[in-house]
Amino acid sequence: MEVSIDQKSGYCFGVEFAIQMAEEEMDESGKLYCLGDIVHNSMEVKRLRDKGLVIIDREQLENLYNCKVLIRAHGEPPATYKTAIENNIELIDASCPVVLKLQNRVKNAYDKTDAKEGQLIIYGKPGHAEVIGLTGQTGDNCIIVSSIEDLEKVDFKRPITLFSQTTKSTKGFYELKAEIEKRVDAEHGEDAHKELFNANDSICRQVSNREPQMVKFSGEMDVIIFVSGKKSSNGKALYNVCLKNNPRSYFVENEQEINLDWINPNDKVGISGATSTPMWLMEQVKSYLEANTSAITV
């Protein structure tokens, strides 16, 4: 058995930056509040909790005063910054630059769309931290869609502007875009979408470019062990890319979920993960497999 880690998997820049900022602050003060899980990976969250990271929600934030709070890579809505000012909270802002730029684009587009009595649509997962931050730029006056079925919420008589959560599937975005164009034209006439529909591909390429890499890596291996937190939208998307290309792909949160019956003695085993999967966890899975080689039988 040969075991390899996909070196192009693991943390994206935004997540890596947020964790670095958290660890630097905890090294100084020993404790730091964080608004929501810093990353969608329970193993990494536990490691950081043990170092002094205290996870809070927005309701708890309202009752905190005179302290430091980390904003994770997903970004936050304007209401969070308002609360921080009112409660004398120092924010350590680790919002991903890509997300911050998108928030600004959404705010500007919403102001223009609202003036024309149009609608702003965000392709994303309802309740996702990044989506909450984006909808906050519109005063929560936008439409969230996660599938073509959700387009029933849209009034195609009015102008439409579309953005995407940065970690959504590129394929899904363009399928949604094509369907909106079709429905706008059906309502207003041929090519009406050119005037009445503005689609903005705001998907992070550091994330989306992992899809072709995942296809390549999974095709080179007999078995794929995909390591990700169950809350990770990116993890689910990349795993499905993997599974489609290699049916012997398995989703695990850690090495304890591995079934050695998945593997044959002469298999090439590839380990990969989401943008929220730490490299130390993938290395831990690799070590587990190598330590249990003798237990793998035909």
C-alpha cells in the first residue's frame, strides 16, 4: 500500500490567516473570543479551544463588554461592528480579503438595484456565516437561492442582479445563471436578459480551482480518503467531485472513521481535504493508515 497526501489540499489563504491571527493573540493573552467556529472542522476547533479560544454566538456577543473578539474569515454583517462599538469590544478582524471585497460589491450593487426596484440574489447556503455577512450588506433585503428550485422566490418581471457565496460550485453558478437568463427572456422577450439581468461570478478561484485538481488527484489513486468537517460546504462539494471521478472515495472527519476494509494491500491511497481541513489532520490520517498496514487484507 502506498499513501499520499494531496499537497494542494488543505487550508485556503483566508482560513490560514484567521487561525494565525487567533494563535498569535492567544500566545499573548491566553484567551480570545471568536464569533462562531473559526473553521468548519471540529478537530481543529477543539485544538484551538484547548489553547484558549472561546466560541460565542451573536446573542452572547450582545452581552460582552471591554474584551477582544475575533471575526473569522467568513466575514460579518454591519450589525456586528455596530455592537462592537457600543460594547467597547476590540475586533480582531480576520475576514478574508476576497469576502470583504465581495461584501463591498454586494452593498454597491444593492444600492443601485434598489433604486431601480430590482432584486439582488445570492447563490449560497442559507444560514452560512458568509451568506449572513453578505445579506447584511442589503439590510437582509435580498433573495438567497441554493438551487434552481429556489428561483420560485424571484419575480422575473423585475431587474435581477446575481452574486455567489465565494465557496459555491462554479458549475452550479453557471447552471443557475443560464436558467435565470432563460426565464427573463421568457418573461420579456428574446435577449431581454442582456438589459435586465446582471450576473457576477464571485466564486473564489483558490477554491474553485481545486475541483480540476481533485479530478486529477482522485484519478491517479485507487482509493481516496477525503478528510473534512461535516459542516463544511466546500468539503461536501469537493468530496462529490472526488466521488464522481473515483467511486472508491470515502468521507471521514478523522482517522477513527476509517474502515480498513475499504483498502486492498496493493492500493494507492490518496488523502485530500477541504479548504477548512488542517494539514496536521491529513498527516494524522496518513500515519494511521501506515501504522495499520498489516491489518489490511485482500
